[in-house]
Amino acid sequence: QHEVDPRDARAIREALVSTPGVQSVGEVVLHRHDDGLLVTAVLGFGPSTPVSDVVAVLREVKVAIAAAVKGVTGIVLEPALAGPRDDMDTPTDVIV
């Protein structure tokens, strides 16, 4: 069993929430494996946000995650329509 450090999970969520342009953060899943850590996350954007802006923000999020936690070997981000901004303490994180 590969355990994920809860500090890494908090650091990743903070990187997601604090990146300008991210309006909401949905499910975040951390997958620890022999080679490192795979991060998957659903990020909310406003319905009128231009695609080019979404792409730029996703790029910034990847940089922020890589800076927040060492050993990240993959990042998969799913853009979605934003829900209300109440995601600071949501119980949706799954650690595998």
C-alpha cells in the first residue's frame, strides 16, 4: 500500500484554490505509485471564460502543483463549469 502524506494533499489543494482564475475546486484524487504521485482534479471555470484563458490557467495550476509537492509524475486536470466558491474545506479529497 502506497500512502499519500496528508501534508502533500493539503499543499496540492492550496495550490489549486490559490491559483488565479480557478473559480472552484471539485474532486481531487492523489494516486501514489512506485514512480511517484499522480494528481487528478476537477477545476471550475465561469461559463463565459474563454477557452484560451482556461488553457492558460490549467498550465499555471500544473506549475503550482509541481512546485508544491516533489515527486509528482503526472497531473490530469478536468475543467468544469464552476459551482459556488465554498471549496476551502470540502470533504471531497480521496487519497488512494
